[in-house]
Amino acid sequence: MPFKCVLCEKSEEWCVMNNFCLKCRRVKHLINIYGEEFYESMEKVFVRSEKQQENKIKLQKKDKEAGKVYGTVGDESHEPPKKKSNYSI
């Protein structure tokens, strides 16, 4: 939005306000760079189709029946097993 200069009241000046956190600003920047390609990638990576959702539900039911149920979020048992490091101390 243009404003008049407070001192001379002739030239127009611009005031830009930003209300994004750092992470959201980064996402906005990526959207500006990649445009539609960004949205397509997000859909491919993060959004599940109905068939994928059904498969996930079946796997979770199968794990539950086999006793492979993880705890609640924040519980250590919620996390999948960690890989062993190749480095030794």
C-alpha cells in the first residue's frame, strides 16, 4: 500500500509488513520459485489416495493383531526402532 512521504508529502513510499514465521516464509519462498511444480510435489509426497489410505488401515490392523502397536505420541514406544550406528566410540 503506498503512503505519502511524511516529510515532503509528495513522493509515494511503500511499507511492506511480513507476518510469516521463518518456516512459513521458507514455504512461501519455495512456492514463489517452483509454482505449480511445488503443489504437485506436495500432493505426490504427502497426500494419500483412497487406495493408499485403505492399505495403511489394513497394515495398522494387521500390526495391531500381531501385537505391534506403538504407544501414544510422546511415548518412547511410539517411535520406530532406531538404526544402529556404524560408528563406535
